[in-house]
Amino acid sequence: MLMLLPISARLSARQAIRPSSSKSLSFGRSLTLRSSSTAAAATASSATNNNANNNIFSIKLPTVAALVGASLLTGYCVGSVHTEQITEIQKDRALPKGERGCCSCDEEGSKEEATKLTESQTQLSTKLQKIVGTSHVHDGLHESSSTGKFLKGARLGYGKALCIVQPGTLEQAIKCLQAIVDAGCVVVPQGSNTGLTGGSVPRNDTEDTRPSVVLSMKRLDAHFPIDDGKRVVCLAGVGISTLASSISNWFPDRESHSILGSTFLNPTTAAGVAFGSGGTLMRKGPARTDRALYCKVSRNKWGENTVEVVNTLGIEGLQDSDFQEHSGENPVQKLDVYANDVRQGYRRTMAKSSKTGLQIKASDTDYQEKVCQYTKDVSRHNSDTTGEDCNRSEGKVLILATVHDTFRAPSKKRMFWVSFPDMETTAAFRREVCLDNPADLPISCEYLDRD
């Protein structure tokens, strides 16, 4: 047991502990420790003298308890006063939250709660339930075990939404988008919600006071090869890790585009196109494709927001020209049927690119040449929006499906860690070794500083 005593009491206690000639230690009258039974033969007169001397310095147990209690009470009072002073000092201080605040809605009086909903916004959840089913629409204003994964990014970002909807088909996704737009809400397209950028969760700190609706595309995860494996079709919810595994099983000598450090998080292929991921890939370039099926919202002459479906997939039997107007059939419905068969495990004849589709890029085929050029123009930048609107769209359009090139897998791989004493040497190595020949580029290249 550890006992805390005031200084004077500890001094008296140390003085009261005295060794005797019989190898015993005596603490006043209350405690005697003896090292052997021979000490019991001490004379009565010696014992009397020892007790008389010890009585001068001894402390009775009630006194010790009182001193300890007083010491603890004094310490508690002092500590309480100190805590109150610290609280008063820090009352007006705003401490950082440890993550980017752009996607946080922790502030008091969030805009969703402060904004009065219109009648169409109040009825939106019911309308969406009729499209996708009750089990695939969730309340986004209150975080729970079932809604947290949609409102909070795995890495960063957090916000609230009017509701969360999960379409199961492409046609459902288009109808949901139209319903959300008709209600005057902000559409937040979402894939795996990895939180790598924080861009797939609601943002409640903007000047836009409209309620947000999370449109989760994760259920649309069908994918299949075309053109004898040279290309692959991905619905918007397919993860890059899932795709890499499938291509490895289908065609062991080929691989998908996004073999990245973030692959283990399984972000979607659509997110890669929307955010231009994969800049470290020297041979393949960043993720992009001009062959896609996507929706964009435009305003007609009556001021109404309408959803337009853009089809540049370039697949035989799925082109707009393959369907007669007012026939009741369209590429979206036919792709839904094909994707459902693939999901159910039915074997279908492998689709092929149309002649028009073969002329459209399904990857950044010019990147190898561009990245090796040393001109005043930047070879790669985050705001590169060339090509179809789906590239670097960042949620401005809703991607439904994309076509991507596959690549011949290297037979061997080696990794080199190279350090440099200064930036000048680093730049020279990059120019003279890494980017010297477009036909002989490293698979990927990353920069790391000392931090």
C-alpha cells in the first residue's frame, strides 16, 4: 500500500523506525517485525527502555488517517480551482478538428435543419421508394449504423443529407436523378465512399442552402469484357480492386488500368474517371475514357431542369442508332438486361466495339508522348477536362457506365528506391532516365520527400 503523508509526519515516521539489537524493526507500539525467534529472549528492562524512547516519536493511526485525509482534500480543492481557471482561459479558443473542414457539418444549426423544405422535397423519399423499393431509401438527416457509411467518408469528409437512395438498375438511377432534380435538391453521386478526396459526401458548409441527396451507385457493380478482352465495360459501382481480380481471372496476360496504392480501398472505376486518378502511371496515364454512358442536367426553354442521357459507349447493339425512335426500347434498357444476366451468372456472347467505338479513346493513349515533352505547357494537371464531359466531372454529371482499355501485363516487375541529395539532381534523373524515351517508360513513378 502506498501512503501519502505530510512532510512533518513522514519525518516522524522515519525517526520512529529504529533497528534494535535483536534484528527487529519497531514502528511505535502498533507494529513489530522480528527476524528470528531468538529476539524473544530480550530482557524486560531493555524492552521497557525502547518503548519509552519510541513513544516520543510515534504517531497513532487515527492521527495518520486524519493527516492523509486533510492532504487529499487540500489537493482536490487546489486542482478544482486550477481546472476552472484553464476552462475559463480556453473558453473562446477554436481547436482544429484534425481533418479538412470542407465536408464537416458539426457547426451548430446546420443548414439542412435551418432550411424549410418544400412540399416536393418532403415527398421525395416516398417518391424514391416507389422507384427503388423501401429498403433502398434511407433517412440521411440522422446518422445511424445503416446510414453512417453513406454520410461519412472512410478517410475524411462528413455531412448530412435529406435522404440516401440506392438504385439497382441504370434505368432506376436515371429516374431517381430526375426526381431529385425536380425536387430542387443537390445530387451527390457516390461510389465506394472511400473518403480519399472527401468529394462523395454531402457538404453542409456552402452557400447553397438546398438539401442534398446521396445517390449511391454501389449496387451497379456488373462488369464484363468486350473485344476478346482488350476492353472492359464497367457499371458505375464496380471497384478497381474487383475489376483487377476479374481481369486477372479472365485473361491472365492482361491487367486493368488502375493498379494503384489505393486499390485496397476498392474505389470505383467511375470515381477514377470523375477525379482523374492514376497520375503515377507513366505508361497508362491517368484514368479517363471518352466511351461512356452518363447523364447531365440541362434547362429547357421553359426553365425546367431535364435529364439528358449521353451515350458514347460505342458497342454494337447499344448505340442510339440501333434503336428506332418511339420503339419503346433504348440502350439503357438493353444494357440493364445484359448486366443483369452477367450478374446472375448467365453466359452471353462477348460484345464487340462498333466501328465508331473503335475510333473513340478508352484511355489516355497520348499520355506517353505528352509526359516526355519539355515545353512551357504542363503535361498533366488536375483541371484537365479534355474529352467527354465525364472526364474530371467531379459530380457535375452522373456516370452510369464506362468502357476502359485493358493492358498487357508485364512478365516481370522490379522496384527501385533512389534517393537524391538535392532537387537539381532529382530533376535531371527524371528528365534523362525516367522520361527519356516514350517507348521505354517506367510502369509508375512516385516522389517522396523526407516527411
